[in-house]
Amino acid sequence: METVQTSRLFFRRKPVSVDALAPSHRGEARTAFVFLLPWLLGLIFLTTLPMAGSFVLSFSHYDLLSPPQWIGLENYERLLAHDPRYLKSLEVTTTYVLVSVPLSIAMALVIAVALSQQTPTANLFRGIFYLPSLLGGSVAVGVLWRQIFGGNGLVNMMLGGLGFQTTSWIGDPRYALWILIILHIWQFGAPMVIFLAGVRQIPKEIVDASIMDGASPVQRFFRITLPLLSPLILFNLVMQTINAFQAFVPAFVISDGTGGPIDSTLFYTLYLYVEGFRNFRMGYAMAMAWVLLAIIAVFTAISFYASRFWVHYES
Amino acid sequence: MSTITDINTAFPIRRLIRVGLLAAVALLMSYPLLWLVSSSFKPESIIFSDAGFDLNHFTLQNYIEGWNKLGMPFGVFMLNSAFICLLAIVGNLFSCSLAAYAFARLQFPFSRTAFAIMLVTLMLPMHVTILPQYIAFQSVGAVNTVLPLVLPKFFAVDAFFIFLLVQFIRGIPRDLDQAAEMDGCNKYQIFWYIIFPVCRPALVLVAIFSFLWTWNDFFSQLIYLSSAENYTAPLALNLFIDATSGESAWGMLFAMSLITLLPLFVLFMLFQRQLAEGIATTGLKG
């Protein structure tokens, strides 16, 4: 640290050309290689080779005990045509993503706008709203949700007190998925924090000018806030969707790892886990992982393509 | 700071309504957590009859009984989790800061391509790599050890952290590097004596998020750890659900749930501002 302080004092104002100082690029490349070595090794041995391996094995039958057998496209055929449970998991996951992601982003957006003023109260609210995002992925919160929406749970205590007929929400295939969707929306705090930073950067002049022109708060929201935040909306949309497709813990905890009742909470990755690690169909699970990757890639590509029609970038 | 809603100060009633609505949402959202805390101190019979915070029968019984319910003290699982988190933090700090320095400051062939590849790995679902990794770790007998959970962290697999640190290092004035170079520092010394210490705020974020993600990384822990004495806190909690199914043990379950959440609460209290700013500037997932 001492070097920094002193050398800064002495040399700060003297312009020094980078080229004059730089050692040969060859030497620098060698240094860079040393710095990048852990990452490169990880990229090769923990990412690229495993991906290649899982791609090859996705065309095989492999139960971890006997050597893998090449079965061509059979796994993929089964996925797309002969496995109703897989199609069910795809349906459950897609519903989950399509409902919970837009709702949590809308919620995050509205609350962020309401908190745009930087006051102690607003920062307190920010903390309260953010906390669930920190805890939401844990087994403990899954346990809590199990109780709250169970037959004798908190929700039914309240509804029963009001004289309503009650049911076990997580035990009923009509409602179980919605309980998980509520859990996802409960975690709107993470995208909210991102929006909040964006809202607070909107230049005051633009807002003042619009007020002078007589814009109502609703008009300002749709004509100023939304367009200026649109890059962040795209970002949150893509990241939330990628994460939601991979949701695992809540469904696992609420359904005891089964995806029940009647597969109504059989998330994609839960089914992948069941097939790979309970039924030891590794090849099949790997095919599922590759289809998941394809789904995510297609979704991301579409989002970025479509973004040119609605995302507004300041020049 | 001035913002859109400045004008709202001119309309106190509107502002009052807004704060009231926010408070209502905040109460609704935190009610489950508050109820969890209070219920963990209630006897079993009260938990299912009291939707509020009746603490007239305050008891520590749930904690005392729950702590030893799984045949060994719950502290064992907490320590297992803490150990894995600690190694994950060290690994990420080491490997990601090295890579970030190279990406942010050094010139090397294909640097743009390498950076793009790094960004693409951000989007990969872990499921395309974790199954073959499992097979590989199994073949060398490393399943049911911490190795598969920790080793990848020493090879910068969490590219998010590289990205975060690259962004931060790019913001450090190059004058600093050049001054040190004039003083005779080589690249390694510049990294170690200048960049690394100056990166402290970003490194704190890396440490916090390494901890959070590792603590909650249930999927990997579930597939790799198979014997109870190696279980992490979330796995132990999951075992607890199975062990107590049939009997009514929500009190104990709540108490142990709260214990596994405690480190996250503490982290939240200590680093609330850093967490919020970190997410805002880098888009890290909560």
C-alpha cells in the first residue's frame, strides 16, 4: 500500500506513455497466461470436457454401474414423444416461468418506483423487501412454506377464522404450483434493487421538464420511467427466466422430492434429478440437461432479438 | 438526491397513502418470517392454533430437542456448511481475482474471444456439466467428500465473480499501475500490492455472495454428500423432515430452520448496503 501512496504523489501528474513502459507483448502474454491458468484449467476440465462428455453420453444408456451403451437418438426420441412425465415437467416449469417471472418483475418495478426517493424510510423498505430474496432459495423457507400452505397451516388458520372452507394447498394438484409461484414472487427484492438503482439515476431535468409540460404521474411512468428502465427490464427478464427454469429447492422440499401431488410440482430439474440420481438413467438425464440448455439459449436469443423493438438505449 | 417523486412531497396525503401501502406490503411479506421466529419458541400445541405472536408459553424446548434429534448435534452440520463456505470463499477470491486482472489489464492474443467465452459460461445451466463431473469425481472416489463442492471454486468456475472484478478493476485509474511500474514493480507485484488491495470492496462482495450461494447450494450438496456426518445444514434440515414425518414436530423443524437461516440473517444485517449496491451495479442474482 505504501508504494501506491508515495508513487502516486510523485508520478501522478507526469503523463507516461503506456507503450514506453510496457515490456514486450510476448512477455505480457506469458504473464497473462499465468494469471489465467486457474480459469483456463477450469474452463477445460470442469466446463468444456464435461459438456463434451455429457453430450456424447446423452446418446447412450448409462446406469453408472455397467459401461455406457450407445443407443443413438433414443433418449431424445423418448423425451419428445414417449415420456408423458417429461412433457408434464416441461409444462409445469413453463407455466411457472411464464407466470412468476413477469409478475415478480412487474412487482419489482412498481415498488422500485415507489421507493425512488433516497430517504431513510425508503432504504429501510428496500432492506425489508430484499431479505426474502436472500432466504428464498433455502430449504428452511421451503419448510416454512410447507407449513403455511399445509392443511393445518397458517393460511388455513386465518381463512378458518373467517369461516372459509379450507384445504391443504400444497396437497392439492390444482393449487400446489401456485404456492411455488407465490414463493417466487415473494422474492421480487433482487430485481427491485436493480430497478431502484436505475430509477435513482433518471436525470431530474427530464422529470422536471415533463412536469412543466403537465404530464401526470401515470404518463411519466409510461413515457419516461419505463423507456429509461427498459434495458434493465430486459436484463432482469433474461436472468430471472434462466434462473426460474432451473428452480429446484422449493419444489423438492414441498413435495418431499417427488414433484407431487400428481406431478403438479415436477420441475424440470427435479425430474432430471430423479431420473439421473434415483433411477440411474444418466444418459437420459444428460439429454434432459442438453434440451434445457437449448431452451434457455433459444429463449435468450429471442429476448435479445425482440428487445430491439422495445428496449430504448440512450445514445 | 432528486428524483421523479420529489413532487410528491408537495402532496402530503398522496405521500402518506404511498407509505401506508408500502408498509402493508412489507408487513405481508415479512409476516411469514416473523411468525416462523415466534413459532419456534412456542410449544407444538400453540403453533397450530395461533396465527399471531402469542408468547405466553415461551419455551426453548424446540431448540433443545431439535438440536440432538438427528443422532448428532446440529452444530456438526452447521460446521460442515461453514467449512465448505470458507473454502469456497478462499477459492473464489484467489482464482477469480487472478483471471479478472488478466482480463482487465493485460494484453494477450485472443483476449476478446476469451472474455466472450467467459461471459457465455455465465449463462450455462449447471446441469450440463454437473452430471459428468459427478461421474468423474465418483471414479476417483471423491464422492461424499467436500472436494467436488470446493475444488471448482479454485478454478474460477463462478464466472460472475470474474465479471464483477473485471468491471471494478477497469474503474481503477491506470496511473496507479504505471506509477508502480516506474517504481520497478512487475505485473505480479502490481497485482498483489496494488490491484488486489484496491479491489477490497469488490472482493468483499465476492466473499459475501460466495458464502450465500454455497450455503444455499442444495442441489450439489444433495448429489455429492451421502453420509449423515458429512451433511451440510440444508441437507440436515431435509433429513429432519424425513426423520420427523409421521410425528408432529413442526416446533423443532422451525427451530432448526431458523438456525440454518441465522448466518444469512447476520450477513444481511452486517452488509445490507454492500449487498444492495453490489446487486445494483453488477446484476448479481440475490
